[in-house]
Amino acid sequence: MGQRVAIVGAGMTKFVRRAQETGKELAFHATRMALDSCEMNLDQIDAVCLGTAPDTFDGVHMKGEYLSDGAGAWGKPYMRCYVGGGTGVFSVIQGWYHIASGLCDTCLVVCEEKMSSYQPHAQAAFLTIFDHTTERPLKPNLLWIFAMEMNRYMTTYGLRKEDIVQVAVKNKRNALDHPCAQIAKAVTAEDILNSEVLAWPVQRLDVSPVSDGAVALVLASESIARKVTDKPVWIEGVGWSLDTAYWTNRDLCYPRYVEEAARMAYTMAGVTDPRHQIHIAEPYDPFDYKELHHMEGLMLCGKGEAPQMTVDGITQRDGELPVCPSGGLLGVGNPIAAAGLMKVAELFWQLRGEAGKRQVSRKVKRGVAQAWGDLMQVGTVVVVGI
Amino acid sequence: MRAKAGVKQTPEIQYAGTGLSSKDFKEGKILCTRWTADAKYAWDAGIAIGKYLAGFKAGKILGVRCIKCGRTMVPPRAFCEWCFKTVDSWVQLRNTGIVNTFSLCYVTWDVKRVKKPEISAVIEIDGASKGMGIMHLLGEVDPNKVRIGMKVKAIWKPAAEREGAITDIKYWKPY
Amino acid sequence: MSERVAIIGIGATQFRSITPDVSYKELMFEAAVKAYEDAGINPRKDVDTFVTCAEDYIEGTSIFDEYVPDQLGAVLKPMHTIPGEGLHGIATAFLQIKTGRFGIAVVEAHSKASNLMTPDGIAACAQDPVYTRPLRLNSHFIAGLEMNRFCHATGITRDQCGRVVIKNRGNALNNPLAGRAALVSLGDFCSCEPVSCPLTELDIAHPVDGAVVVVLASEAKARALSKNPVWITGVGWCNGSPNLEARDWVAVNYCTRAAEMAFRMAGITAPRNELDFAEIDDTYSYKELQHLSALRFCGPSEAGHWVESGVTTTTGEFPVNPSGGALGMGHMYEATGLARLYCAVEQLRGTAGKAQLKKASRCLVQGWRGVPTASTAVAILST
């Protein structure tokens, strides 16, 4: 069924609060690095897939076309995909179906975000994600919905904030070993619990930052991948699922859409027991509770059990199931689509044993990356393996 | 192309990306162009939301019912998304509900800090199927006393001030 | 490559300048119900993947796919946005089915153009923020520049461009969906105010509201479900330079590359002889002529003679936009290419009514994303 698809190269820029480089330039640097990493050039690329989140950040309408030359897409089959925060991982799925279809043998996957262009603060741009008639007149802040989701999650399962913040402690510390990290820091649970309350139960240090940055991968069919590298990382399964727009009609305590996406990806990958067959995970962590929520949706633990797993140290780099060894969005930064793709890049480096100081202790052969977005509504999942 | 193990991702690799500070802008070290988008819209409310808004003006919360799955839904919609069919009837819901979840928000939508929190909530509306909520605000309540499961009722604007908008309900308060 | 891919269902609303009676969700729901009925499927059970083609700035909502799954029957199913032409969406569904893992795919695109209070201001946001926007020019200036250079280099005349408008808006008189049908004469252009000389108001396809939904299926599913599948034998898409400064204004190479990709896939070597008609982008009058040569149907200056001598009329040797095109049906942003495709499928099925061509078994459909882009998608359809 379709031809096998491998990741053969990866590149990224630093994640920073405000980059001097334009969006096109960020995309260029990540793309150039990804091509160099597998000693390929643009002439060998059949198609380009681009992921980037809301146009309102950059203030550029039809942002895909605008970024195209930076992403190496001049004169090539080129499309942009878009599922809000789920875009970064989805872009790999887009690259996958370009090649698995048999239409292409190589594909560049590029994700860029330049959130700093929006003035004075990117958060205000998020007002426009709400329903224009039934919600925007209430002047919601983006944080509302996440705080309400976190509250529902905590209350349903009787979870303690002290346990949840361990995710932020872990990820920010993991990021100290990431050369591209924006907000890596050794912080304690007390620091987080004492940080400014933004929208209770969400506090300043529970949240990932606003970032600029880009990440790129090179994907290839089996025949090309074997020529380019002796360490291809195979895309074994992909899945995505979008839940109803009526988010106030759903129980926010559990991300069912992530489970649906994970089931689709696991079925394709032949994963029947994710707790044992997945060795490393990069779930989406724009807030600390989200990593936990997503571990549960990915069926890496039971519902409401992820906080205890974190407290027990299982998700540390030297633990049984390393989770966000990159440092995640909480530590490396959150240039939305690029942050999602960074997670797949991290698995690529980890599975090849090239993650440097971030390399996890146990031998890892299969990993899962996941992103999430829209109105707490979409799950995008990729399973990779060697 | 030739066999290649790939470049080791080690700290000596130079990553692109130059971080700037606000100071760089203030001191004019960085040039930039500015643009305020002229993007204005007037969205047609349509059949379902149009009637929902008319209900607000009349001081009523309206929902729709799907006979097939038996759900009474709010906000109303012209179709049942589960059964993929047009909805069957309109139902007037009650002015009361239960807090499904809430947040105490100290930052406004445009990132201004406030001392007294805005209390956003998902409120399950009485008369609709279980779990059917809408997003709105809570008021006349001590932020520290808000709880999930709390019973609340809609506080409407006076009829003369209502305009057929979600804001015709000022907020919800415990009862 | 495994199975072939077919179109087994199409649905569309009327295309009208305003649609105050329905919301965008209700507009899309209508097109979706019609398409599923046409295909004989239940979206909740039968569809494996959904694609919507939309741009946030056009919707006035960021992350627009949030508001799409419900009215398409896509809740808790694979669904995503392609911010591209509806035909990019068709190419996406085609790729997904070709992986062998999806049996039925749905593509949606729509326009609620009437809800845009400042369409020119929104269009300006697509210009390069550093190089172009500070000039504060209406985006149609890009079409004006291109038309001027294109006509200068090819010898195509103002009148020949006008004849495209006369033909397409006239064709639309036979298309019950069309929102911009009219009888236009060359004389009308003399009194028409220029927008960006030589481009006039009459040369521009004006926006309308509407929605189109298309159901695609793998060969196995198509054979099981459909009596009259229309096969997609080739798809191609390509992107040129986003920089106005670096463009070839005469030969739009990206369009040629997209067509060549599709022709290669479909095994077509002589498009003019192997295809019966074409439904192509005519966002501006001159674009139909420019695209005709870029798509390899004729030489660069030949297109002008074609339209003048009636080759491209519905009774001509090679009908172009028998539906009325965007000039006659109205421009629907991302749904414009899907409207072309919808009408092409009706022709191939022989259900185009008064617009039905005598010979319609193979055709090309093309969409362009409009100014300031150099982005196009092509599909080859066959009975």
C-alpha cells in the first residue's frame, strides 16, 4: 500500500522572541540546513510542503505563496497545509502522502512562524479564532479556553497543580541542552506555582512563549532514502482527526480527537500496545497540562494518570518513556507550526542517535510526535521508527 | 547522491536566527515597515444563528432538537453534525445553567493586566442535553467561591437595550 | 501507483452576488448534501478524508478549519485545510487516495465574498509587506501591469480581450448556476472606466457567494458506487515567483509546468487534439488567453485569433469556458476552480442542459490563485 517514506534530513533555526530575519529568511535557513544535512540540493526535490499558522501573525494574506521562495518552492509543485496548532506535525503527513502516493520521490517539508510581526502582542491576534457572532463579542483572551480546559481536566480527575507543573520543570530543564532554545531554564515547582497568575489555573511559567523560527525536513521514498543515508527514519504511521467546532458541547477533560488520530496512526504502524511499543514521545506541550492531556490521548497511559507518571520520573530523559526530551514548546519555544515540526525533527535525531547532549538513555527504535490545535479540536500524529 | 550518515547534531553547528530586543527598535537600529490591515467584515448570521440572536433580543435562549439522536443543542445550528441531517425543531431553553468549567482571567484579550479577574465559563444550559454549554461570563460572585457544578442564572440587559447579540446577557450569577 | 481516482459526486449552491439568508455554514451544508446525494453516500460512514480550501483573511476568521467539520459531516474524522485553489484541494484528495489508504475523499471550497466589507484592503495584505505595500496600490494594478506587457509582447489586442468577456458572460446565459450572465458588446468597453489601464471594470471577474463540494473515490469504490464516474487522469500544480520584480509577465511558466505535470500523468502529448474542451481561469479577461497558450493549447499570439474567429465558442472547434467561466459565473475565491470542475463534470456526464457540448469526453480544468500569486493547479478529466 503506497511506497514507504523516510525522513532523511533535518534543519532548524534558533527559536527567538523576535528575529531580525524575515519569515522567508527563517524558512530559507532551515531549508538550507535540512538539504545540507543529507547532501541534497533543490534540483533533487520533487515537491515542497509548507506549514505555517495564522496569517494574522505576519499580517500577510496568502502567506503560503509569500513564503514560497524562502522554502525552496520556486517553479515546483507547492502547497501549504493548515490545521492551526496541529499544522507542524500535519506538514509531515502532507509530505508523507506526496511520496506514498507514488507521485513524488522526494519532498521538502518546511514550517515557519513569525509571530513577532503582530504588534503590540501576538496574543491579541487570537481573538479572531473565536466564533465571530457568538463568542468574539465577549472579548475572549486565548488563555480563557485553555484555562477552562485545564480546570476541567484537573477537576474531573482530582489532579494537583503541584504535580502538573513538573512537566514545565522537566521541559525547561531539558531545553538547556538544546542549542536553539528560547526559554531554557532550571526552574523549580515553587517558581512556577509562585509565578504571575494569567488565567487561573494557568500561570506565567505554565505557558510556552511567543516565538519566531523555522524547521525543515527532507522526506524521500525508500529507493532514494537508501541512497542518501544509511540511517533513514521511516514514517510508519500517520493520523489526524478534527472534532466539532461546538467546543462548548464537548467534555474538555479528555482529547478524544487525539485518540482518534493516534488510533489511525498506530493501526498503520502496526502498534497494538502503545505503552510498550512506543519508546519515546514528543506530544504537544504549549501548556504543561497539555503534555499530560496528550499522553493520555495518545494512550501512553490511562486517563488522569499522566501527572503521576511525570512525578515518578518515567518521562525524564533517563526514564522508561522519555517525553519531550527536546525541551518541547515550554523550553525550546513555540513558533507554532515550526514547533510542531521541531518535535518530529527531535525524534529523527533521537532515533539516529544524533541528539547530542539531549540523547535519551535507553535505546529507542520507535517514537510518536503529536500536535494539537484549533479550538482544542484537532490531533495530528506521526509514528516514526528505524 | 552518495551514502552518508548525516551530520551529527552537535553544539558546534551554527544555527541561524538573530534575536532582537525592544531596545534595538527604540534606538532605531532596526528598520521596519508598519501596516494596519484594512480588513472589515459583516457576517451573515443565517437561519440558525439569526433566530438565536432574535431570541436574545426577546430575552430567550433558544436551542434546536434532532429527533434522530435526541439531542437538544445550543448554540443552535441548522443541521445535526452527528446525524448529518437538518434539525427538526426549536426549543426554548431555561434562563439557568450549571458551570461546566471556568477561569479567572487577569489579562484582557489585548493583553492588558486587570486587578479584578474576568470570569469566563462554559455554562451548561438547563433544558438542553447534558453537556451542551455556551461560553459566557460570570458576575456578582466572589472569584474565590466559583466552583464547577455551581448553579447560575442569566442576568439580562433591560429589553430596551437588547440588540440581538450574545452580550444581551450581561453575565451569569449564582442562584 | 495503484488505483485510478474518480469523481463520483458534485454539489453546488447557486452563485449569487449576495446570500443574506444563509450563513457560510448553511451555504456549505447545502452543497455538501447535494454532493453526497449525487454520490449516494453517507459522509458519517463512508468518507475517509475531508479537505477544505480556504484563506483566513477571506473568511475573517483565523484557523478557519475550526468551523468546517460540522456542516460537511466530518466531525472526528481526518480533515484539514489547504489554503489554496479548490483544485489544489482536488490534487490533495487525489494524492491521499493514491496512497491506497483512503477510499473516499471530499473536497470543499466556498465564497462568502459579500461579507467582505473591504475586499481591496484585504487583497492588499497579500502584497509583499516591505517591497510592494508601501506603494499603496490597489492589487488590480498587478493585473494591469501583466495585461499591458502580455498584449504588447504577443500582439493580442484590447478587442480580443473584450471578446473573451462577451463569450463567457454570454455562455453563462445557458448556465442556471451562473451569477454574472449578461449580453456584452465591444462598444461597452469604450465607455467603461479603466481600473488599471488597460484593464477595465468589465475585464474583471466580480465576486459572488456560493459553495462547491466534490466527492472523489478510488477505482474500487467508484466502480461499486457510481454509474457515471469521471476519471481524474492527471493532476499538476506549480508555484512561480512571489516577487513581482522577478516575473516573466508574458509566458506564465508555472502554469506550463503544472500542465506538463498533468499531461505527463495522463499520457497526453498533443493537448489540443486529445482534449475536447477546457474550463480555465479567466479571473481577468486576458488571463484566459494567456492561460490558453501557457497550457499548450495554442501559440502565444494565436489565442487572440482563436477568440476572434470563434474557435473557443461552445460551437467552435475547441470550446473554452462553456460554463461562462468566472467572468460569467462570478469569482468565488478558492472555489473558483471547483466551479470550473463542477461544470466540466456536468459536460462529461452529458447533463449540462442548454450548455451541453456536442463532444465532451476529455477535458482540462485549471485554476489560478489570483493576484499577486503565481500559483496554479490543473486537472485532466475523462469519462
